[in-house]
Amino acid sequence: LTNINSVFLGLTVLAGAASIGDYVSIVTFAKRGYSSTAVSGVFSGQLLNFLIGFGVALIINSISKG
């Protein structure tokens, strides 16, 4: 329908599903009054996922070209 590659669409759905646990824990912290923990969880969770994912991709790329 939109001519989007099915691999990219699948990865997008997978990334969204992987964030459900983060969402539940952040909302729980916020409801219990730990607002600073919830706010830091919003940023640190995504940053950690990005750094690990990007780092692993770079390592695999450098090993395969070496």
C-alpha cells in the first residue's frame, strides 16, 4: 500500500514493541511519585539502546571488513 520495504516496517514494529516494557516501568515510577527517576528513565533508556545498538553494529562492520 505504501511501498515501504517489509524489513524496515518489521524493524519499526519490533522497536515499538520493545519499548512497551520501558513505558510501563516509567509510568509506574511516575505514579509512585518518583518523577525524577521517570524522567531520567525516558532519556537514559533510549540513549543506552542507541549506544549499544550503534556500537555493536560498528564492531560487526569493522570485523567483517577487516
